[in-house]
Amino acid sequence: MNVVYRGFSNPIKVAIPNTISLEASAPGLKKVDDFGNYTMYPQHGKTVSIKISGTLANGDSITRIKTLRIQDVKKLTGTLNGKSGILELKANQIINGKIEVHIEDFLFPWEFKVKRFKIKLAENAFVQIEGDTIPTELNDQINNLRANDIVQIFDIMIRLKNGPSSIRFKRTSPIKIIIKE
């Protein structure tokens, strides 16, 4: 990976072929173990350079500089059944809909779990839902929606399923649905 994300700890593996020992240094770099594992917590600028110094088997020293791009984590995007943004759907396409989130161009293989969200069906008051699926209790209200009614899904709260629990993401973008006939 040639990218690290600003604002949280990125796992980094440091290696130079044929070395028997090595050390790395850079602003925000922290050693995790003696096997080349580090974490990088970048803060400022567009790049960060890691200085890697090692010792070869014959005793010679070697130094390399690795420059990584620092990238901001983009905003989480809310999706309904895999679709995001302003959607035009029939009312029955919302029933039992699954709410998920993703980050565009994000290199870590993390999975997000929706903990809760709010839904507003046309002129009705919003309802807070626990979990990631529109409940069947709303089916009657959904079936009563008419063409051009607006459904909004917002305040989507998430947790990481397989990543560090300490990371805080920017607010998830809402989902807006225009009911079509």
C-alpha cells in the first residue's frame, strides 16, 4: 500500500530484502513488534517519508526511504440495497430494504455494520430503527406511499466489524428516495 489515511492508525509492514535487522522512523510511526510491523498515524501534509535502516548478513548497512501519500478518509456513503444517492424506486422496493455503508476508494478491507438509522416516510415523523433492515412494522406505511413522496434515511450509525474500534468516521451521507409509480 502506498497510501496512509489521515486521522487514525494505519498498519504498516516494513522490510528490506536480505536484512537481518531493521529499524524505521518517521513522524507518527510506532513500532509494534520485531517482525517489521509498525503503525502510522499521519497528521499533516500530503506525503510522509519513512527512513528504513537495516543491516545485511555481511554486516553492511543499508538505508531506504519510502514515501507514502497521506489521504483523508472520504465520507461514508449510505446505501439501500446497494444503491446510494437520490434514488427513484417503487414503494415495494423499499420493503425489508437493507441499509449499508461504504467508503469510495478505501484500501483497507474493513467491513461496516449498521447499528441504527432513522427513516422518514413522506410527511410522517421519523422513526429510529435498531439494526440494518427496514422492519416489517413499516410495511403498511410504505405501501401507502404515493408517486413523488419522499423517503429519507439518515443518521446512519455504524461500527467496524473487522477493524480497530477506536476509529471515528465522518457522518454518513443520507439516502433520499423519490417514490415512482
